[in-house]
Amino acid sequence: MKRKVFVVCIALFVLLAVNFVSRNYRQKSNLSSVEEVYSISLENIDFSNEITGMLNEGVINEIPQYEDVFVETLSCDNYSNSVLRWGISRRGYNETPQADPGAPELLKKYGGVYLGDTSSNKIYLTFDEGYENGYTPKILDVLKDNNVKAMFFITGPYLKEHEDLVKRMVEEGHVVGNHTVHHPSLPSLDNKKIEDEILGLEDAFSKIFGKKMKYLRPPKGEYSERTLAVTQKLGYTNLFWSFAYDDWYRDKVRGADYAYEKVINNLHNGAVILLHAVSKDNADALDSIIKGAREKGFEFGDVNDL
């Protein structure tokens, strides 16, 4: 009888220990406080090149070559830290884009996503919000009018300066994703700094809105096997995209028709659409994009289903 009680006690101890480790892994880094996140200045963050990977039309004929950023302090893990830049080659309407060779398999290994179910007509809207350019209120209005839920990836400065807009996103049923505090290239950071960038923003967001974040969009689309592994351990799903275009340049105003044609002509089953909310073209075209996609038989899915 004593032996049975002893075994039960050991089993309970193990279960409690596992639960404790699981609950506290996300808390072990020196998380930035809300005040620290709110002390960040936009002037110190580079948003000049939001996507460094491929955004071309056609077919990838050879595997792209990327430089390595192995730093001595980063080489302690058994994961490659070769810098990869998420890119897709668009193939036109109703055709699934081609991703970099080997990239989809690597994402799948670490729970990453860039594409929905290609046998379904559901598509998904996501917006990157590094900083505000005056168009997000209109985007939120259009989404509300059309009963579409989207995902907005925010940074520390965005939360600091536009808490009212983030509040709208939350209250109107959208998902708020993590785009890090300072928008750095994650492979250039050691594991501790990656945790601070991601959990620092989550901590500030959680204290304000009482919600956790669970989706991450790596800044610039830059990642490595190591960053996928580290962020997965933090409980995050890396969400990339199957459609994007060069819409983050504020000085490239090409009109709503341009944005509409770009998106509509590349719709495909399971599309994860990335749009930058700093684009006037995107804001002006969004209503037509949603209505045009529906006219072609597509439905806007819940990003949580990804």
C-alpha cells in the first residue's frame, strides 16, 4: 500500500513539474513592461523594406542563395541560422503560387503556415501594421461593412501610438498578431532577444486587452530554422503569406484600380493575402476587392482556422 501511495505521489509531482515548466517558459525572459514598450520611438525603426523575399511572377528555376549570419553567440543551438527570406512566385488567377524550394516543408516542420486548404474556396485577409499612415480606420470600416474578419500584425510603436485602433480591432472581432516590438530581422538576434521582442509586445498587449497573442509574422519575412524553432517553443505560429506585392512604399501611389487588379488577378484557393495598411491604394480598393472576390466565388475565412 505504501509503495502504491509513493508511486502516485511521484506521478503527481512529475505532472505538476511539467505543468509548471510549460506555464513559465513564456515568462522566463526579461519581458518589457508596458512603459518600456511605450517608450519606443518610430524614428529608430526601419520600415523601408517590408519584404525582402521574392515577389515576382513566373516560375522559380533555381534555389535562391542567401547569406548566412552565423554569429558566435547564435551558434549554440542545433538549428541552422542561415537567413531565409520568405518569397513566392505568383502564377496568376486560381493558381497556387510557388514558394521557395524546401520552404513549405521547413515551415510545416515547425508549425508554420503560409497557405490555407487549396481544395477550399476560402481566402484570408491579413494586414501588417508597422506604423500608421491614416488609412486603418477606413480599412476597419470596410471590413465591418462587409462582415469580414482579418488579422492585423502590430509592432510596439503601433500599440504605443494607436491603442485606440488596436482596441477597435479587438472589439470588432479581428485577430491581433505579433510583428515584434522593434521590427528586427529575427535571425540577427540571439534567442533571449527574440523572446524579448515577441514576449515584450505580447505582455504589453495582454496587460491592456487581457488577451494573448499566438500568431507571429517575422519582420521583413526573414527567418531561419532556429527562429522557427525558438518561436514555436514560445507557443507561436509563424504566419507567412501566399500573396503580397510592393504596397508598403508611401511614395508609390498607383491608384485603387492597380491594387484591385493586383489582388483579384492572383486570387487562389486558400490564399493568405498580405496587404500593408499604410497603402492608400489598398484602403481605397478594399471594398471592391472584397466584393470582387465574392463575385468570383471566394469566401473570406476565419484566420484562426489556418
